[in-house]
Amino acid sequence: MTSRRAAVSRDTKETQIAVTVDLDGSGKSSFDTGLPFLEHMLDQVARHGIVDLDVKAKGDLEIDAHHTVEDIGITLGQAVKAALGDKKGIRRYGHAYVPLDEALSRVVIDLSGRPGLEFHVEFPRGKLGDFDTELFYEFFQGFVNHALVTLHVDCLRGRNAHHIVETVFKAFGRALRMACERDPRVGDALPSTKGAL
């Protein structure tokens, strides 16, 4: 088995981001971003995706969190894409439903090589602590554009904003895990009739 681990850095005038991901990890995570709520959500991805994830970020948080959140999504997408390599032998598709009390979300992913995001999540309030809920869309858009995946995110019901976003990130982690898993029935074939992903 080849290693499915990647380390990617992104350095701009607005942010400096470093992400390391191991798709065959054990769910360990380490974060230093200045954004504790986002770190809590990324920890859900690591634990439920059973990937090892390390994210370091310094951004212009004195302005707001937008650039940092978006660039973490971008860099994580680049790291996942690099770690997947040629994508031979993977399941390619993944999906998950995750409930948390009254909230229920569904995430479906295709490691297609084509970026596309359908994000249908309504939050009952605009902030969770100091974190703007509209930035979750920016995170996933950055991820999708640079991982080159198709991602559908739907909150089917929910009243509590914390519950809603936690179900989204847990479902994302589980769907990503399923899609990245090696399929023993496929061997080293590419899961596409086109011969390319």
C-alpha cells in the first residue's frame, strides 16, 4: 500500500496556512488557527472520517475570519487531492446522514475531478459565538474548488445552529471516509468508465 499522506502550504498576504492529512490515519488531530469553533468542527472531520489532520493557520483575524476560513478550506482541499494520488482502487462516492438531537444533515460526495457545490443549510442565527455562520459555505466552496470534488450538503431539519453545523461536519467526515476508502473488489482499477477522474 502506498502512503496516502500529504502536506500542503499556502502563503498569501492575507494568510499563511499549513495542512497535513493522512487518509489512512486513526482520527488524530492538531489545530492552531485562532478559530476555536472551526477547530471543533475540523476535529469532527478527523474523528468521523478517521483521518489524521493537522492545521496551522495565521490570518488577518483583526479584519475578520473570512480569508482564514476560506484559505483553510482551499488548503485542505489541495491536501486531500494530493493524498488521493491517482485515485485507483477507491470507492469514489460517499454519503452520510448524521443526526444530533433535533438536527439532521446529509452529505454526499463524489471524488469526480469536477468541482461543484450544492450547499443547502439555513442557520437560525448569524453567529455561533464570534463565528459567522455564513463562513461555513466559504469553507466548503474553497475545499470543493481545490479538492476537485462534487459535494452536496443538505440540512434536512434543525433548530439549534450549533447542532446543525455539527451534523454537517460529522456527515462530511463520514462521507469523505467512505469515498476515500479502498474497495477490495475494485483492486487497482479506476472507478470511472472514462478512465480518468
